[in-house]
Amino acid sequence: MTVATSAKSSARGRPPRAKAVLIAVVGLHLVAETALTPFLPQLFDRLYGIDDPGATGLYLWVCRIVGLAALPLWGLAARRWPLHRLVLAGLCGSAVLDLLLGMAPSYTAYTVISTAVVATNSALLLAYPAFIAEHRDEPGEGERARLVGVVSIVVVFHLSVVASTLVGTGVLALPQPRIGISAFAVLDVALAVLAYRVLGRRETPGPAPDPDPDPAPDPAPEGNRRATGPAATRRPRLLLLAQVALIGLAFDFAVNVARPFFTEFAGTFGSGSVGAAALFFLPSVAALAVLPAVRRCHDVLGDRLLPPALLAGAAGYAWQAYATGLPGLVGGRLLFGVGLGLGQVAVELRTFRATGTSGPAFTGVETARSAGLLAAPLVATAAVSHDLALPLLIAAAVQVAGTVLALRGMRGAPAATRPAQPAGPTAPRTPTAPAPDPLPTRTYSEEIPR
């Protein structure tokens, strides 16, 4: 008991520093990924004298395809090395490449170096499961711990949306934007040093398996369970991963298909450029406002939170599409923001419950979800050629489809409660000795002494 208590107190002492470093990596990944994207046409015009919109489109497509290919490779690497080491490697690689990116002499060189930056930045996505794992140091608190971690990530996401826009505006306002581009290397180095000092000094054998996974239902009757083997349990597991990947894909696609031409759509209501920008960020404000109520909603609804959250988002999309004036558009944006905040938490909870906090399963699901990011700009471009409101209607329809998928995977009881399994008809009723005080769950920031 003394050793267990000592180890437990140690587990509670160091992880807050690890959480701070990992959530900073998550924030850097989000800001670095999106800061310059809205300003690429102006950036290419200033740096290389290129004003062709096709150059921006080609750049984005190449980067996204490289990211889609690199992510599963980092997932395979996570089978051999701990996640925090791969995050550290990604930070070091990004530091060198960000420095070179600011000195790229031509558009072609900028694109090539950017693809390398995207490949190394894909490793930072592994900070997501590592951050969730750092919340697992309390035995028996798996679902609530996941909820706290996911809400933290969603908060950082919406704050990063605002921060990335400010950063991108600041970089473009510099007399020499190259300095601002290379300045990302300073952040990479600072986080790499922190990651090494907090996470990387201890030799860990690798990420521990998720101690509280969502078990796939066993379709075999009680009398036939001895005949089932690994192949019988692998198929439900793969089906579960495919389901959460499709739900995530629908959610991400809906969000991204409605974004590219929204400011132009808002301009038809006479909002002006400043008003259109405010309307663009209004859902993030609504999402942040609703996040304090997420825990209460999850305690009451459990897994049942996901379908109404997705339906609220779909209704918000439809309301915007059919709005006849600015007040209606504002109302639609607010309703969409409520669904966005609750939906992001519910989708990520469902994802982490299916994948655990190991890298390969998580990166596999994220790779599938990335397909939505590739398809969304193409669909949005084709849709606005018919009607500026059509991307919003497409987003609503896709989110309704995601709701149907979520209903098919919804469990009967709330996720926060796990009913005890009844004893079988042949189970002996013998008293059992009390279990010893368990050691805390191993996190990525430490190794429990043996």
C-alpha cells in the first residue's frame, strides 16, 4: 500500500506540466496549420509576384495530400516509439523547415518545403491522444477524464481559430513577411525544449494501452464464446473504428464545406467586410459559451448527446441557408455554434473511446476523416456556381447523415455509468478477497517504478 500510494502521489505531481506542454503543442499545430491559409493569395503576390488563384489551389491540394499520406506513417511509427518522442521529433523537424520556409526563393521551393513542414507537423497530431492519456492517471475515472481532456482540446481549437487569424494578419502586415514565417521556428524550438525536459528524459517502454476501452459487443451466446478467437473480436473492432471515422468525416466535411464562401454569402445581406468577419467567428464564440454546460449535458445524456448535437448543427446550417435577413443569419450562426461546441466534444469522445490513446488506431481514424478536408473545397466550389447558399444546405444534409450513423452506434445507457455485469447461471458464489490498491495508470510523462 505504501508503494502504491507513493506512486499515485507521484502520478498526480508531474502530469500537469506534461498536460501544459501537450496542450501547447496542440495549439501550435492548429495555429501553424491555419494561420496563413486565408492570406495565401496575398502572400504569394507579395513574395513571388504570383496572383493566379490556381497557384493557391495547387499549393493547398499538394499540402493536404502529403498530410493525408504522412499521418498513417506516423501512426505506424507509434507502434514502436512512445507518442511524446514522435511529437518531439516532429517539433525538431518543423523548427528547421519553418526556418527554411521563410527563405524560400521561389513559389516552387516554397511549395516543396511546405510539404515537408506538413509531413513533420502531422506528428504533432499525436499530441492529441497523448494529452488525453495524461488525464488517465486516476483509476476508474476513464470517461470523465476523457471528457475533461476533450473539452480542453475544443477550447484550444476555438481560441486557435481567433489566434491564427490574428497571427496571419500580423505576418502579412510585416514589411518582410518572411521574418514572420521563420518566426514559427522559435516556437517550435521552445516547445521542443519543454517537451524534452518534461516528457522526454525518462525512458518509457511505449504508450500503455487504454485501460478503459469501449469493448465491442460480443455477438456470440454465452455457451459459444469459447469458440470465438481473435478474428471474431477483430471484426467488431474494425466496424466500430469505421463507424466513428464516418461520423467524424461527416462532421468535418460539413464544417469545412460551409466555410470557403461564407463571407461572400454574408455580404449579400449587407453585412460589410467587418460584419462578415464577425459572423464568420460567431459560431466559435457560441461554442465557447456552451462548453461550460458540456459536463452537465454529458452526465444526463451520455452517448445520447451526440445525435441532438449534430441535429442542432444541421438545423443551424439550414437556418442560415434559408435566412431572409441579417437577424435570421445571426440566429442560424448561433444555433450552429451551439451544435458545433457540443458536437465536437461528443464526436471526439466517441473517437477516443473507440481508438483508445494508442497512436495507430487514432491516426487511422484521423486519416479517414482527412478525406473530408480534401473533398470539401471541391464540393463548395461546385456548389456556389449554382447558389451561394447551396454549401450550407449540403452541410446540413451531410450532418443529418452523420446523425443517422450516430444513432446506430448509440448505447442504451449513458456513457458516464457502466452497469455491472450480472453473474452467469453457473458462476460460483464464493467470496472474493478485496483487490489491492491499484497503481495509477501509466501516462506518457512517466514510467511507474517497478
